[in-house]
Amino acid sequence: MTTTDLRAEVSAWLAANPVGDDTIAFRSKALDAGWLVPTWEPESYGKGLTTEEAAIVGAEFERVGAPGRADLTNLHARVLRQMGTATLRSRYLRPLLSGEIQGCLLYSEPAAGSDLASLRTSAVREGDRWRINGQKVWTSGARRAAFGLLAARTDPTAPKHAGITFFVIPMDQPGIDVRPIMQITGDEHFNEVFLTDAFVDDDNRLGDVNGGWAALMSALGLERSVMGGRASGSRVKDDERYVGTADDLVALAERHGALNDPLIRDRIADAYAQRTAVALNQLRYANAGKAKDPAAMSMSKLAMSRLLHATAALRTDIVGIAGLIDERSAATEPPSDAEIANFLTLDAYFTSIGGGTDQIQRNIISERILRMPKEPDPSKSIPFNQIPS
């Protein structure tokens, strides 16, 4: 099929199936047609398209404002497709892709953020299930999640990287207490999660017992890939409203009489260039088979963070001092340019932390891509329960 024929086919399907108000129903129809995850195999609701062909599909969906390319954006579905058993894929994949349910990431802990291998949440086997005790923090979406991707310590006598196992744990059960954390933006996307005698079946295990570190690193690579894609848009107030980080900057500058300023024009051009570079790198990684490589995905995640901070600062300079004032418009009113600038300035720090801080990404790039020497860590080779804490 030629690219022209493919574009015409997708366009015709979208014309016959408008989005409407029910996005879950639309996603379900797109799944049945194979357009929502076009690069995936048919048994996983895809069409087996190439990266270039899928880009055409995504462009057509974007043109009509339709939600698409879940094969790029739905982290939990990507993890389950890559690592999950047939049973887990059958149970969760379709409702995840359609938007009927969502997941959360139970990784970081109060004493194990940048060094995830120091996590202390325990999983003790009891027959065909595991008893979970511990605390997680900075967990996005935990209050609405049907399940969590849980990293827990199953062998405290092994070195810290070797005694971790990865699970899919149902969130709606006794023993799981989710408490929201208020952010400086007024959002409550982050949560603390306390697990007290919660349970997960062994059938919900992703990978081998005590082999969870490799699975966790693969999942983090996918997360950073998804976050790298955020360079094309940022959240405003809630997950349903987006403001582009580059596409609307020209119009913004025109509204505020700043488009003739050569410095502003140069910075807008730089924002477009950075965004294009991120998108091209994402495609290059996919074509080279590196989309699952955590180190390669650190490049996208770091570039995304830099772009979000740069465009937020540019917005503030365009709208002026009003962008420094934290004033919210009424819920029934669209946010003002100043409110958006203020929000995105603060929200950029959210993306600098989630998925591993910018500093951690730089360490990963320097050690695994540039092959610079690693910092010594004597705790890596001793039993975890002998590490001072």
C-alpha cells in the first residue's frame, strides 16, 4: 500500500467514525480497526505497520483531534505487551488501551528514589501468592488505578539488585491505602501508597523471581520513551487539557506584541528545532530497535525536560510579569495566557523528577552511552540486609 493510499484509508475511517464525546467508545472502535496501536501485531489489536506508516496514521488522527498512537503513549499497556503473560495481556490490555482502566507505578520509596535498587517494600511468598508490606511514594494516578506495577524485595539476603521481583498488583483490595500529595501547582497527581498485608498472585508476576531488576529497567526505558513524547504538549490543570509547548508560541507572541522581537523569534525557532529533534530521535530509536533501551530513552526524557523548562520560560517572557502571579481563573473559564505560563513553569519540575530526575538521566547517559567510568558503589556486592541504613 502506498503512503497516499494509507492516508486516504485512515482519513476515510476517521470520517466514518468521528470522535464525539465518548472517547472510550472511539478508542474501542479504533482498536478493532487496528489504528490505535498500528505498529503492534494483530493479536494485540494492531496492524503490524512500519514506523513510517504508523506516523501517517498518527498524523491523520492528530489532524482531526482524535486520540491515537497508544502504542507510543500508553506506558502500562506497553509494559504488559512486552513482559506480561498471555493471561495478564488478556485481562488488562484492551481495557487499558480503550481507557476503561489505568495503572500506576509502584517503584519509588521514601529512601529509594534515585537509587531504586535500595527499595525495602517486601514480598513474602505464601503458597501461590505473595504478602506485600511497605510504602511507595510519588505514585501518579494511584487513586484511579486498577493495578500497580510493583517492584518489591523478595530476597533480602541477595545483593540489592538481585533480590527484586516485579508484579502486577490489584489496587482495589484491603491493605492498600492511597494518600494524595498536594503539588505546588495545586494538582494532586502524586500519591503516597501504603501496603499493609496486601496480596498479589504469583500468576501476576512479570519475569522471574528475583529477576525483577532487568524487568524494572525495561519498564523505566518505556516510561522515559513515553515522557520523551511529552515534548509535544504539557498538561494544564488536569489530564484532559493540553497546551502545545511549541505550536502555539507564534500565536502567543502575536497576541502580546512580541513577535517582532528578534530574541523572542530566535527562541521560538529554537523551541521548534528542539521539538523536531526529539521527535526525530524517537523515530530513530524505534527504527534502530532501541525503543526498549533505558539508556537511549534517557536522551529523549532529558531533552523533553529541557524543552518544557525552556518553553515555559519563554511563555513568561512573552506575557510579562503577569506570568509570575499564581492566579487561577474560574473553573468555567478557559485559562489565561498568564495562568498557563505560570502553571507550565511550575509543572516543568514535575517532569524533571518523574521517571528519574534529570541528574540521574545525565549519569545514565554518561555511563552507558559515553562509557565514562561509574562511581564506586560498595553496597552493590553485599547482601541487602547487611547494608547500613
